[in-house]
Amino acid sequence: MQSVAAEMKHSETAFLLEGEDGGPYSLRWFTPAVEVALCGHATLAAAHVLYSTGSAPETLEFSTKSGILSATRDGAGLITMNFPAKPLEEVGPPDGLTEALGVRPLWVGKNVWDYLVEVESEEAVLGLSPDFLSLEKVDARGVIVTARASRPGVDYVSRFFAPKVGVPEDPVTGSAHCALAPYWTGKLGSDTLVGAQLSHRGGVVHTTVRDDRVELAGHAVTVLSGELHV
């Protein structure tokens, strides 16, 4: 699986196995360099493929390194995934972090995987040009940079950098929103928010915090299908 993910060269490749005796599907995710414990957009892709085949039940369950995850789809094709929340604790920025990002943080926090850095504006998030060689030395899976949104219809924006695990910048990161959603819910006072990830490809994630879980909702499309020769 790691060799295939390295060949694919995308930030995560999902590997799906049918469960035994009608149990949950087994789902694993790999960057080009390592296996990861949680990935949102690869889970969204897996659910989309299963729904597209016409053989999937209304509620999908996946057995993963982050426990049992579920996904449902509405009539408009919106897929909602139920993930564990990954709340943050405020910390001092580690050596080299702010220098690698080239920004002055308003707040820095950390959870089990990542650092989160809040900056002053959406424009500051868009203007980031990190030093990836320096950022790779930060002791964390990745770094989330976020700010309150200035565009209409969006509550917060973010970008996600993880050169340490072979992903200089991720297009859209569901697992990062497991931290972003509770963080911005605490600041903005609403359980249901809309986040925009401002990578070159970009994407919008609808988030709802429910106790210690986060619902992430989005759409997926099929762009390629074929046979893999190993």
C-alpha cells in the first residue's frame, strides 16, 4: 500500500477492503511517505465510490486507526462524515515555527497531531509562502494556519502544511477540520460553520460540532477510473 501511494503521489491514497460477515469496511490512508491515522478527503472519496456503485447501504461504516467512522449521503449528493474531534491546547510556538511560516501568530495551539496557528486575516493566510525545509523540522505531523474569513458565506479559512509526512501543502484536509471546527466554534459561538481551505485547488468543508465528534460534509466527483497493475 505504501508503494502504491508513493506511485500515486497524492497527499493521501485510500485503501478499502470489504468487511467480514457484513461488518464495517476496513479503511487505511497513506501519504507518499507514511501511513496516517485519519484523512477526511480520502474517506469522502471512498464513500463516494461506494455510493456510486449503487451497492452501498444508506449509512457506511469504516474500521480505521481512528476507530469506527461513519458516512451518510443526502438526496443532493452531500456526504456527511462523522469524525472524532481533536481539540487544541494553547502552547508557545516551538523553535523555528513562526520563522518558517513568516507570520506573527495571534494564537498557537497543539493537539495530538498538529500545530494550529491563528493569524490576523484571510489575506495573511493567502499570502503564506512557507520555508518547507525549516517547517519539516517542526515536531508535528503538520501545521494548520487559520484566520476568520472575510469572504461571504464562509466563517473561517485555513491552509495545511505537512512536509514532515511528505505533503508540502494539502489541498483540503478533513482531519485538520477536526481541530478547526471546535476551535472556531469556541470563538464564534456556533456549532455549525463553513470553512474554506485556500490551497491552489481549494475546497469548502461544512462542519458541525456534536460533543466530542465533528461532522464534516462535502461533495465528491469521479475524475478517473481504471485498473491498477501491481
